[in-house]
Amino acid sequence: MAEGDVMMREMTTADIDDILEIERVSFAAPWTRGMFEETLSSPVGVSLVAEERARIVGYLIFYCAAREIHVMNIAVHQDRRGRGLASWMMSRVMDLARRNSMETCFLEVRESNAPARGLYEKLGFRQVGRRKGYYRETGEDAIVMELRLTDDT
């Protein structure tokens, strides 16, 4: 999957140091090296990186089960934010999911993360629930969002 100078490929353990740099700047409670390693070894996990001129500029991790995908983590390097990269990555993954007969995509997003919520709504996600106190470090709620990947109602 590629667009312009950016391509998406499977994440490897060799990518984790670069990913951790993006992760630490992006989140109040960043994932650890072990968490990324765990996703790489998961039989239901798919871990992708967006690479531009041999530099990792973003990543997206999701799990697949029972015709559903669950976005676990997505982040873009701070130098590439606001230029459509997250939208492009999500769109590519949704296309891939549809081609593989997935029916629904779920994700959680911090209630206070207006830019991410706006992105997901623009992509067609809708709020379907709330997880009270989901983010332990702040006690903030998570908004559960869903995107139907089929035309079925």
C-alpha cells in the first residue's frame, strides 16, 4: 500500500525503537516495548508502519476476530500531523478489511481527543458507547466508535 512517497508495510521488531519515539510524544500513557512485541506475536494482530523515504512516520495496530477489526493504536510522527496521513492509513486498513470480508471496525478514543474523534467521524465512524474511567492514568472515559464495513443494516 503506497501513496506518493509514503508506503505501508508490516511492522518488525527492528521498527520498535522508532515507533517508541512517536508513541512517547503522542500519548500520556504510551505503550511499552513489550506491548508492541506482544502485538507482533499475536495470531490475531496486524501491525503496520507508514514509511516515508525509509523513515517511519506513523503506525497502526489492529486485531481481527469474528469478522470484526478493533483498532488498538494509531499515531503519526509530530512532523507529519495535520497532513492527512492518519486518514490515509485508516482508509487503507478499512479497504483491506472489506476485501477480507470483515464487517465492522471498532475503536476507543479519549473523550477529550477532539482531533481524533473528528477524523473518525469524517471516515464514517459513529459513537456507539462509552467506557467509564477507561484511561487509568487520568480516569477519562473512552468513546467507543464503530464503522460498518458492509452495506448490510
